[in-house]
Amino acid sequence: MTLCYTLPNFLVLTTLIFLTVPSHQQGLPNCGRSAISRIVGGSESAPNEFPWMVHIQAKYWDGSWAPCGGTLISKDWVLTAAHCLFEVINAKLTLGAHDITNTSSSLRINVDRWAFVVHPSWYAWDVENNIALIRLPFSVSPSVNIQAACLPFVNDPDQVNDNVVVTGWGNFSYAAGSGQSPVLRKMDTTVVSSLGMDGECQQLASVGPFSGDNVICGDGSLQRHYCYGDDGGPMNYYNQEWDRWFVIGVAGMGDPSLRCFQGTDEPNVFVRVRGYLNWIEGVTGLKATTRTSTTMQTPSTTTNTTPNTTLPTTPAVTVYNRNIDACDWPSNVAGCNNI
């Protein structure tokens, strides 16, 4: 499935479809595309399966280093956790990697602390607001192994029980001294409720308090946990309607102890990206957009999937015109001319 649907010629005169396009990432209109069609206890991902993954090696004032994950959200910006940049003086970013020990197929970028933008309301070890951005020193070009993930829509649902994938290079083995995984690993889980201040996640997590408006949680049963080194990485959600991957969460602090492997059922706690879209827009210019429902229209009758039948007039909306087999309004929408 692509952004603009293509039908056989004999169906050209049937209907018009109005679709929203996740075009707030104007620099990379093909966000969320994976080369693969559709972590503790997790499995190795396929190369290029999650091409927005960024490996971060953060250097501290005392000369020590620590690993984190990040998500490429445009050609100029990486999304990560605020605690990953706390007291960090510079960082080495690796884009397009599967095996981080193999430098031949990846892009290495050095950034200093002036490129870091930490959420202004975050304080040390706060669960909410644990989100940050890194500005790249130059724009990266999309390729099969470097793509941006899509940001969620402002009005996305809470996604309770939705299937998600957690990805990272963090600790993954019981073996003493095994350290971080050299290859990107993935872990399937589902979203658990963090509604209000007393949802299922708040009751089971050993951190908090926090609001479900700003935090999203993944089921941590069956040893499905992110651990040390997975911090800052994404909760990936595949939206079948758009045929795209969205980053809907940013991983909190990974546990470096064996407790991460010892059968705790505590949920995985992520910052909910949806709650910070306005802040991201203010820093990066990536537009926060509202998802508009699909409307079907025929020459004789109109069938609406929602009561709202008004044609949106924002630049985030395009119209697919089957009469000309193209997207014709507005003409400057990112993505429609890049399929």
C-alpha cells in the first residue's frame, strides 16, 4: 500500500478518497518506510528493518562512556531520552547500522553538547519529560539503511493493546560480562494502559508518579524488557492504514542489573511522543499534525466514516483524484509526488 492508491483503469470514475499524509516531516516525506515487509528475550532484527535506529555513545566529563538508542525523525534531528544526555559533553552517533562493530555500511557522526536540546521541564530521573533532541551537524540523505521514522499524530488514540516493537543494542543475555548486543535486536510486546495517574502501568511500575498523557507503557511480562543500553530507543508502531512505522515512545532508563533478566513483570516505561509534539515542532520545525478520517464520495451518494464531512484545508491533507490517477490538492504536499 502506498500513500495514494492506484486502481485499474476500469475503476477510475468510481470514487474520490481524501487521505491525510504524515507530511509534518517535510524533509523526508517517505518516513517510516522499512526495507522489510511486514532486547531481552528478543530476536535479532534483519538488516535495514528499522533504518531510523541510531546508536549513541555518550561521553561524560570524567571520560567515561555510556550507550543509548535514538530515532532519526528527519534529515536533521535525532530523538532520544533526556537522561542519555545528562552531563554529557559529546557523543558519537551511528546511523544506518545493524552490526555496530561493522563500520563499512554505516554513517558515523560526532556531535558536541551544543547540539543537545533537553526538554526544559525534565529534571534528573524524572519519568515524564524524559525526552531530548540532537541536531545533526549536516543533513543526512535517505538510503535503504537510513530513513526517518514517522512522528505520531496529535489526536492518535492511547493505543492500549496495540502491538508494538521495541528495538535496541542493549544488554540481552544472562551471561556474565556479555554486555550490549553488537547487532540490533527487536522485541514484540503490547501497549498496556497508563490512563490518568492510576492506570495498570502506574500500579505495576516501580517508578513514578506519572501521567498517561505523557507516558506510554509496554507489557513487561515473559521477560520482555528493555535493559541498559536500550535507553532512548523507540517504541515502534506499524500503522497498517498508512503502511508506515511510527515512533510512539522513547525508552526510559534501562536497568543495568541482573534484575532486568529475572522474571519481573513490571511494564516498560516510555515517554509518550504524542504528548510532546508541540515541543518537538517548536525545536525542529517538524509540524505537529492532526489525523483526519477517511471520507468516501461517489457521484450519486456520499458515505462518511465519521460525522465530519468538511474537507480539511490544512497543508497536511491531500486528495487522491482517481479521474487523473494522481493527488491533486494541494499540489505541494510532501509525499504525494514522491511515491
